[in-house]
Amino acid sequence: MQSDENTNEADDVADNSDKEAAQDGSNADGQASLGAGALLRAEREERGLSLDHVSAETRIPVRHLETIEAGDFDALPARTYAIGFARTYARALEMDDAHITDLVRSELNEAGPRDSVVGRGMAPGDPAKLPSRGLAWFGAFAALVLLLGVVSFAGMYFQAGQGPASLLDTVEAENAATTLAEAPGDDGEAASTSKALSPDGQVVFTATGEGAWVRFYEENGDRLFEGVMEAGDTFELPPTARDPRINTGRPNLFQITIDGVAVAPLSEEMVPIQAPISAQALLERDAG
């Protein structure tokens, strides 16, 4: 009789062990299937932290934290936003930031390539779409051909005895001359490109070298992005940013464009710099 009771107790212990193992395995599978945003949210809720608390600690706006937790990384302005913010969020929760960023990259890759949020044809990490020097020279050549064509037409008009050239011809000639004056000079750089750009244009920073640490932030101190950008990484300044600024020790490693048109760099030397970077501020700097 005692032997039978011992056997039953052993069977009960084995059954309980199997159930616990199965439950642990189920939890592990569920945890493994979660995306980066869901893992961050679960950890935050387990710690009893609010989004406002995390935002105050990381300086990441609450709306971006909500987007990250929802796993909607495409809603962020650029790939660098998604990876950088997720890494900062993970570190604030003392999680494995490398694992979280790997998950973010995987989810972004599964979503496939996407266009820029502002819809201006500038995709993150695609510096090939920036205007080339050859394209600028072609524009200058086209302007010269146009000017010569206008002059030739005017000469033929006079020789035919048909009186002075029309007002339309004069305007076209003046426009062509203005275009030629704004084309690249002998040094290959645009002389007056900024005159044709909008102070509300889209500003894009593209890293041209390895290991360029940079901090983009608003006038009130809110961080837009902070981290190391590698060659080819692109940061698009959000149109809603309030008096955006930059802080970096390597301004010479960033190419700047406004609406796809290259403007002068903040500096050609490796020096610490803090400066406003709105389109209007960049244009005023070039004009000065």
C-alpha cells in the first residue's frame, strides 16, 4: 500500500513538472515572437513606468515612443530615427539595446524600401539622389546654349528687316542671362544657388565619412536625433521642428541639401560647432 502511494505522488510531481515546462516554453515562444516595440512596452509596463516618465528620461517625444511601441517604424521620419530612438529607449529600460536594434532593422527590412515621409524624393541612406557636380555643369551648359539661341534669333530678326525684337524675346534673354549667372563658376561651385531656394525647404544632412557623432535638437532642447552616423546615413529635418539646431565635432563630414540642392557645409574643418540649421538659417548664412 505504501509503495502505491509513493508511486502516485511521483506521478503527480512529474505531471506538474511537465505542465510547468510546457507553460515556460509557451511563454518563451510568445516572448520570442514579440517585435521590438512590444518588448519595449512589456518591459516598461512591468517596471510600472509611464510614457511621460520615459520621455522625460530619454528626451524622446511621447508621440515617437507611442509609435515605437506600436511597431510602426515607417511612421518615423527616417530609418535613423527608428534605430536611434529604439536604442535609447532600450538603454533607459536597461534592456539589450543591440538585440532591440537588430529587431528594428529586421522589421524595417521586412517592410521593404519606403519613400521619404515628406515626399520630396529623398530616401534615407540614398546619397546617390543628391545632385551631382556633372548635373550642375550640364545645367550651366544648357543655359549658355539657350542664351546663344536667343541672341541668334534676335540677330536674324533684325536682319530680316522686321523691326526690333519683341518684349517676350527680351524677357527670355534676361532670364537666360540670370540662369547663366547662377550656374557654377570656374571653381565648380554654385555662385547664387540659394536665391532660388525656399526658406521653408526640406533640409537633409548626409554623412560622407565614418563615425560622425551628431546631435540634432530643437531650440527648447528636445532631441530630434543623437548618435553616430556612418557614411551614407541620411537625416531629414522634420518640417515641424522648432528652430532646429546641430551639435557636432565633425561638421566637415556632412553634406547639406535644401530641396535636393547642395548648399555650403557648416565647416570644412573638424571643429566643434553648434548652429541653427533651418532652411532659412542656412540661406541667410550663405547670403551673408
